[in-house]
Amino acid sequence: MLFNFAPDEIKAWKRASNQPEAKTIDETVADGPALGRRALHVVMNDLTGWDTFGVSGLTGMFPKGHTLTVFSAKGDGNTSQLAVEVDEKDGSRWMAVVPLYPEWRQYVLTPKDFRFWISVEGRAGAEMRSNPRTPWGSASGLRSRTRRCPAGGMSSGSGLSEQHPSWVGT
């Protein structure tokens, strides 16, 4: 298990946003997806572009022979999708989007589920996929009206001026 979402564990996590002055709540809660499991609870306000919460400097994110990203998540009526980002040591950024529901659901993402986010020249292309052997950081968050594009990527739309709570656990 990569994250336990203990309060001391998320102290090193950082928020990134196009609107850093917007209030955001990030906390760990004991009410995770299973008995005895904690979760990260994030409430983002007045979303006008993107807002994420995550950590970098990870090592051993995927043990040898493992490539799946497994987690549980839920949202509410205002939060119907979650963007999951994995960053590699070379600066490459990879994003996947999952639908959220009011109840906890488990998600299993393969490297092919992650799409290149414009970040490092030469890494984009139909055949390029994230490399689970070189992850360096991970974040989850929202992008206003994040949706899949015809080519399988993502784009952002206009702002969303309300609260957007989400929960992520293992």
C-alpha cells in the first residue's frame, strides 16, 4: 500500500493550483473505504482551472513486476470526476480521469489508462505510455469540466464556482 493517509503522512503533500488564493480543505479522515482504513478528504472551492494535492520524491511506488494503480474514491453531486496524475523523474506528467459516485468505488488503472499531459518534449505520441518503473510523484485533483478528448486526452472548460469534495483511500 503506497499511502495510508495518516495525518503525519500528508504533511509533506503540496497543493498546486492556477488559483492558489482559493480556499481548499485537505485532511485525513478515519472514515475510509474499509474498516480501519483512512482516507484523504479534499474540498476545493471556486474551481476556475485546476487544483491538485499530492506528493513528489517517491521511491518504490511500484514494486518490481507491479504496474497497477489501485485506489478507492468517492465524490458528491458537485464532484463527478477525479483526475489522477503520476509524474516521472524526467518531468513527464501522465493523467487519468475516473468517474466518482456518492459511494466508495475501487479503481484499477493500468499504464495505458494514463494519457500524456504536455510537459516534456519528445514524450508525447500515440505509442508512448507512462513508465511504471520511474514514477516520482502522485497527485489527485480536479480540473474544471475535465473531460476526455476524442484522442483520449483531457481538456479543461470554464470554471465551477461551488464546493467540490472528494475522498481518496486505499
